[in-house]
Amino acid sequence: MAEAPNPSLSEADDGTAEPAAVRSTGILPSQEIREMVRCGEIAAADPVGEDQIQPASLDLRLGPVAYRVRAGFLPGAGATVMDRVAAYSMHQVDLRAGAVLEKGCVYIVPLMESVSLRSRVSGTANPKSSIGRLDIFTRLITDGATVFDQVAPGYKGPLYAEISPRTFSVVVHQGSRLSQLRLRRGNPVVSDTAMRRLHRVVPLVDAEPGMEDIDQGVGVTVDLRGDENGLVGYRARRYADLIDLANVDHYEGREYWEPVYADARGSVILNPGDFYILASREAVTVPPDHAAEMTPYDTRVGEFRVHYAGFFDPGFGYAGAGGAGSRAVLEIRSFEVPFVLRDGQMVGRLVYERLTAEPDKLYGRDIGSSYQRQGLALAKQFKR
């Protein structure tokens, strides 16, 4: 298979083109994350492993204890997470030998990693792909935070995860990786002009020429055509057994999921409160010097949330990394009312950001990535 072209130009902060090799602003690639670990800007009680360093993110590990709290919270300016834990904690859970996190409950877990960021470096967090596909609501919190999943520029201190399993009770362990952190230098411009230029070089979605929808991100639609048996997705069973996150290729999917088929009109009715796994109609490509994120919720496309785990690493779906044909798996939950989803309906947008440099590793089989060349796929804990 011929390797896809590698884009060599990207839009600078002033709108001009600049070489893709080294940039002053953008998402930090694997080699810069590794250097931050070496310099102590990222620290941990147990050394950070190379397998935690992804092409454009760092896997974060749970510490040895979880705090069951009455409700989720943000600490607010001037307060620490542990101040709020002291006020709202119900009991502690020891994770060293593994422990159950019950669905419908909220837990705060100090993470093993802490950061000491420079003034121009900030962070954004997201659940890992498998965690989103298991409907485990996970958000990052920092001391003094007024928003979730953001690490402010220059922040120095510990990191915490708020975890709330929505569908399945799960077993987690000290060292389990539920979240990932992207680090960004400066505040680079993310524009439709840059995404259109990039799409001309490396098609970001395999839409018909001129039919791509680029408006505050690249439009992604849902595939409800079905396979040879008419299967279009899965709906989580409400009362299923525990899932140990450490088990891979282990559980029978049918014990946890029921198949979803489109009706004669090519549509599916989403039941409020149910959790669905569907797939995009388009194959998605993330070129080596960019990363992407799916917007999790957009009131313009319907009363539902799509894609809890929204990070797409450099190399996802990229032919040069063996990923041609990779589709986005969509984690979807409807809100207050039943909602009709039609084949080809817009369900989200991918926002592409440049990296400061091309990473020294790409998403794919070479680094053990689980979902390269995927179609409709459950989390890696289930048998293929």
C-alpha cells in the first residue's frame, strides 16, 4: 500500500505557512513529553514507563486509594482537591490489590503523576478509548480548578481523577490507566482555513471531494447501513457482571451488550439513559504532525452526547502507520427524550491541532495501539 503524503506546511499563528518540522506552539509530541519526565516537569512516585508515553499524550495512573464522595465537585480558586474530599468523603477504597468501583457512585482518586508546568505549557485531559467505550465517566481535577479536564498554564501540583461508572461496575487497580493528558505550548490558532488546507494534502475523512463539512471542525456522520446481518451497533445491558479493567480479550460481548439494528428507514431510536456503541460512516485520518479531538456534545446536532473519549493520536487511520480505513467508534448517550438517529446524520466534529514537531512514535500496531484499522468495535476487554 502506498504511503499517504506527509503534510509539510501548517498555518502559523499569523495565518502564514511555516515548516512542520519544529514549531514554537502546539501540542507536545512524545519526545517532548519524555524530556519533561527526564527533567522532572512530570514526576511520579513510581517511574513513568515508556508505554505510558503516547504519540501526543501521557497515560495517567491511579494511585493506591480512592475516596467515595457524595457528589462530584470542583475545588475552586484557593482550595485543594483534598480540602473538598475531607468535606464530602464517605469512605476510602484500597486499590493496591484491586477494588470495585460501583456504578452510579462517584470516586476521587489521587493520580500517581504530578506536574510542574512552565508558564506557557497547559494540559487537557480525556478518558482513554477503552474507558469511554465502557461508559466510565472520568474527569481530571487539579487544585484550585474551576473547570474539569484542564491543567492551567504554569500549574505545579498533584493531579486527581473523578471517576463515575455509568453502566458497568468495574474493578480497578493501583496503576490502572483511565485518563490521558495532552500538553500544549502556547495558544495556537485552530482555524477552518488550516483544516481545509490540511484536508487537501491528506484527506481527513473519506467524503466525496467537495462534500466534506468543515465548520469549527471536520464533520463526522453515523453509519446505520449495517453489516451483512444488518448490525449497526450495540446497546449496553443494564444489569451485567463486573468488568476488571486489567482483563483484555476476556469477556463475552453478548453478556454485556445487545445488538442494535436499524429499522427499514435506516434509523435508530435512542432511549434516554441507554448507552450505545456505533461507528462513523467516514474513515478518519490523523496525519503524523497533527492530533485531533472529537467535540463531545453539540446542541446543533441533537440532544445526545457523543464520544466521551475524544482524543485521536497522530497516525490514527494513517496509511503510513497501517491504519487506512479506520473509523471513529462513537459512544453515544441520549439525554431527556428519545431521539431518532438517521443514517448519515451528523454526530460530531473532529478538531485538528498541529504538534510542535512530528512525534517519534505513531499510533498503530508498532506501539500496541488497540484500535488501529477498527470498524465497529467494543472495548479491548471483550473478546474479538
